[in-house]
Amino acid sequence: MSFRLLFTFAILSVGCRTQPYEPRSEMDGAPVLVDARAPSDMTVLRDLTPPPPDFTPPPDLVPPHFCDGIFVFQEDERLAFFDPNQLTFHTIGKLNCPVGGGATPFSMAVDHAGLAWVEYTDGSLFNVDTYTAQCKPTMYMRGQHGFVTFGMGFAADAPNSPNETLYVARGDFGGMGATPELGSIDTKSLLLTDLAPLPDRAELTGNGAGELWGFFAAVNPHYGRIDKMSGTVSPDISAQALGDVSQDAFAFGTFGGVFYVFLAPANSSTTVYLLDPNKQSVTPVLPNTGRTIVGAGVSTCAPQM
């Protein structure tokens, strides 16, 4: 083959090569460009930055609502929640307990799980849901050991123990001649045990430290820690600054190491007082609430300081 023929063949060979990115269209013969770059979803780098840490405590470490204050109920059968930090009330609902004969709420206590135990003036005892105010009768037999009406409060059996006891304080309601007496109710068998005499009619409150306290609504009112077996009151702290409260509607609860007493003289609404056992002071914190409060209950999960 001559040099000129070899050169011409080489030129033709190069000119007829088809590039891989310029295929012919079968429809119109126009070149179709193929994008040989990587797909866009393969060119975006994944965000490998770790998420910020979640410092929210697990649900089992968040205190339930019923640990945050004092439940109260009113003479008109409305259940409410008192926030000691904000000094406000929040109405939950009206109790629908099946009572007759004009019976009205008399006293209440709240257990460690947030369930309210509510007694009416006829001596009947009910369980009340503190979230909905729904009421359920119990099998408690009224009038055991002459305890027809009584103040109520739960106290832990030992410091920080989940086990607790419902204590009751018998008083002379309606001039029936009952003497003040301390007792306890087994919340499983619903049997009442008579424990010891008390100095005056009382409302009770307890805490997670295992202490039982009582407010004694007398001509010369006082409050103190009650020995759960002997009924002895020590310390016994005067609250004479309140005046004669022997005829007042009253309720009593502890929160954060201090006490709140709810007092309503005849034909007047409740005033809330703070009782500080360390300072032995009596301070009105919420006057003329427009409510007539006759019962209060605090769970033993409430803060003690």
C-alpha cells in the first residue's frame, strides 16, 4: 500500500468513529446527548452531624400533676386544684357521688397514686378521680367505732416509702356528742381501727417523710405533728392569730414544708392562710376566694421542702 493510500485510510477511519455520548435518534436522526454525570441524588453528601442531645427527662421521672399542689372540694361539690406556688385555683369538675338525704362533702384525702378519698356528711366514703371528678362508691361501712364524720389524711409509713396509711380524726359534727379521736382505715379491707384520743376536732394532712399533722379548729386554734399511735401532739403550735374558728368550715394541707389552712366563717367565702411551723407565723395569702372549701387532700408525693 502506498503512503498516500495509507494516509487517506487513516483519515477516513478517524472520521467515521461514533462518540459514545452522541447516539443517533431513531426518530429523526438528530443527535441525542447523554448526560454522563452522576445522578444528582448521588452527589449530595449525607448529613452525618449527630442530633443534639435530648435533655428531656424520661416520662417516669416527671412528677404527675397531682404532686404539684393541694386538691380541695367545695360545699357546692366542686372539686378544684390549688397551686401553692401561683396561689391560684383551677376547677376540675362537679362531683357526681350518689348520695341522698341532702348529704354534702365533708372531708377528703389523696393517696400516693393521686386518687381522692371523699367523705360526705352522712358518713359515706367514695373514690374520686382527681383528673375528671368522676366518683365511685366504696364498700366502706359507715359509723365504725362511732366514726360517723371525720377529717382525713394519708401519711407514708416510713420516710420516702410508697406504702401509706389513711388516718382519720373523729369530731363532733352536728352536736352528736362524739369526742375527738384518732383512727385509721385499711384501704383494702375498709376496716377502721380506733387508735387514740385527740385534744380537739381536727383536719389531717401527711407527707412522704411519714409525718402526720393536724389542724385543730377550736376557740384557740392550733396545729402540730401527731404521734400516729398515741395521738400526742408535738410540737403543738398556736395559731391564735386566726381567732375563734370553732364554727368555721375548714380544710388543711401541707406543701413544701409549710401548711395551708382554708377557713370560711359563716356566710363568708374561704380565705387561705399560710402557716409556717419554723417561723410560727400565720399569713393570709388569698382572701375572699369566692369558694367555700370544706376539704383538702395532698398526695405524699408532694415536695416536703
